[in-house]
Amino acid sequence: MQIKRGRIRGKLKRRVWIRDNDVVIIAPWEFGKEGRGDILWRYTLPQVEWLKQEKYIPLDF
């Protein structure tokens, strides 16, 4: 597991709250410090389980 600092992009800023155990997709910044980027999408635990079941992500994820 990698820990990075992300910024919620404008489209999701007022609609999405990031919680513990959420899985997010991050687009790293091409400039500045490494380990930072924009949060593109958030998946909750049930959504991650569905992705595993449908084999979109590995089962050991």
C-alpha cells in the first residue's frame, strides 16, 4: 500500500468525501513534489469487492 497526498479535483470536490478504507485513483502531478496528485475517483469497500469479483482488479488487492 502506498500513501500519497491527493487533492480532490473540482468536479468531485463538493460531492465526494474520502473516508478511511476507500480506494482512490490518483493522477500524479508532473511537477512539484513526488507523491502528490489529483484524486480522480473514489471506490468504497463494496465497490472494491465487486471489482474483485468481476476480476477487474486482482483478488489479493
